[in-house]
Amino acid sequence: MTNDHLKNTLKDIKELIEVINHKVDKVETNQSIYSAQLTLIKDKQSVLNDKLDSIDETLEDHSRRLEAIAGDTEQLLMDVKGIRDEIGLWHQRDKREIDEIKKHLDLPLIPDIPQA
């Protein structure tokens, strides 16, 4: 091998090393960027997990409250039904008494209006 041939080969090797160095620098830069982005994503995920934990606690609290209210609501509905039934009985009694008074006074009776 001649000296010129060795110089050319060495020059080609140096050029290849420069290209490889440039590509390695790009990879390292991209790796740094990806690492920073991954750290940011992990931070955001941590914040979201905290918020989800808070939402779970709120949901559990609301569920407990709804369960407590459900029993009260059922009792209230039963009370309202009882009151309505009692008012219906009072109405029937009052209607009978009014009809009886009307009969004694010889007044016409008004038929019941069906309730919807």
C-alpha cells in the first residue's frame, strides 16, 4: 500500500467516524428529549392519580349519603301514602255526611267526580 492510499483510507475512516458521531449525538439528544417528556408524563400521571383518588373518595361519600337518604325517602313515601289514604277516608266520611244532610233537606246529590 502506498502512502496516498493510506491517507485516502484514513480520510474515508475519519469521514465515517464524523457521520457516526453526528448520528450518535442525534440519538443522545433525542434520548434526552424523550427522557424529559417521560418525566413530564409521569408528573402529570401522578397529579391525575391524586385527582382520581379524590374523585373516588367523593363518589364513596355520595354513595353513603344516597344510601342513607334512600331509607328516609322510602319512609317519607310510606307516610305520604298513609296521609293520602287517611284524607281519602275523611273525604268519604264527609261526603256521606253531606249527602245525608242533603237528603234531609231534599237537595239534589252531586255524583263523585272520578279522580285521575
